[in-house]
Amino acid sequence: MGKNKIRKFRELNSFKNVLQPRFDEILRSPFRLKGKWREEYFGNDHPVVLELGCGKGEYTVSLAERYPLVNFIGVDLKGSRIWTGARYAIDHDLRNVAFIRTRIEFIGSFFGKDEVDEIWLTFPDPQLKRKRTKKRLTSPLFLEMYRQFLKENGIIHLKTDNSELFEFTRKLALKNDFRTHSITENLYSSEIEGAAKEIKTYYEKQFLDKGMNIYYISFSFNHGTKIEESSAG
């Protein structure tokens, strides 16, 4: 491990806006803030929005700057990445931001029923190998996890440069009769407005410079039935 990474990990341990529970802690019992994020961490009753697989937290902190009356939590396993967003939030006094260092597979241990208002999935790994589709962050396996804590009519946003992941998600939403709010195969040529278009990550800007399309879909669950895989997925 390089000296820079070692320094970041050391600093990360001192950041009050980063929570790093041990795996054995969350496997044995729910995380101590589950169901209590608003009152015990943020000290308010504002909505809670997650960015899952947040990387360096670019979207998390950009959303927090635009919407100061919303609480944002970025989740990723890589501490050296989280460091960037956490450091920015500290330097810019963004008190509506937190980060959790953990695997997305454990996300159900962190949030209680109806605790989360929205979820952002920004350029997640598309997991292109056929045997790995269950690891996609919009697979039925993960969507069922999210449904345990996402409010009724809560929104999931997916931004991706990968057409296969987009089609997989679109077909899944159609199969399960999800309510689709916005959908486009070319975000920056669409009439969609708001954070989806206003905020661009570092890599997203590179994709756009190469002339690549950015795909976007936002949807809400049909909470009444089990989520089924699309036969075309």
C-alpha cells in the first residue's frame, strides 16, 4: 500500500462524518443508528437520500450542496475513495453529509423501515458476465434489500454509460410494473431536468468527451409483490 493511501486511511479514522463498522458488528446485530439517522446523527427531520457505490462521493457532496435541507449518505467499501468526499464535506462545512464504509450487501443492517426517501446509483459496475447479473445493484436481490427501508413511492435513480445495465433495469421495471418517472437513452439530449443532468462525475465528463451516451432511469417500486427477474434479463 502506498504512503498516500496509508495517510488517507489514517485520516479517515479521525473523520467524524465517516462510519466504519466492523463486519462482525453488523452481521451479529443491526447497526446502532438503524432507524435513528435523522434524530441521532443529523439532528433533524429532513429526508434521507443514499448514494450506493459512491466512489469518491462526488454525487453525494454535490447533492448536499444543492439541497441543504436533505441528508445525504454515501456508501462504498473503498476507504481511499470515500476519503475524497469526506474531506471535501469537512472542508466545506457540509453537515448534511455522512459516509458509510461497508459492502452494499450489508445495507439492510443500516436502515429501518421507511427511513430512506431516495437512492442514487451513479455509474455502478455493470457486472457484465452472465453469472454475475445478481451482483448488479438493480438486480432483484438488491432491489428487495432496498425495498425494506425505502419509503413507499421512494425513488431509485440509475445513471450509467452501459446500455446492457440500462436495458436490464428497464426490462425489470417493466416486468414488475414499477412506476417509471423518467427514462432516456441519451440524458443530455433529453428534456429531463434536475440533479441527474446538473451533476457530472469526473468519469462522466470523460464519457461525454468521448461522445458516449449517458443512460438514465428513475422509478418507484410496486410494493405489493415480490420482485421477479425479467426473462429477457
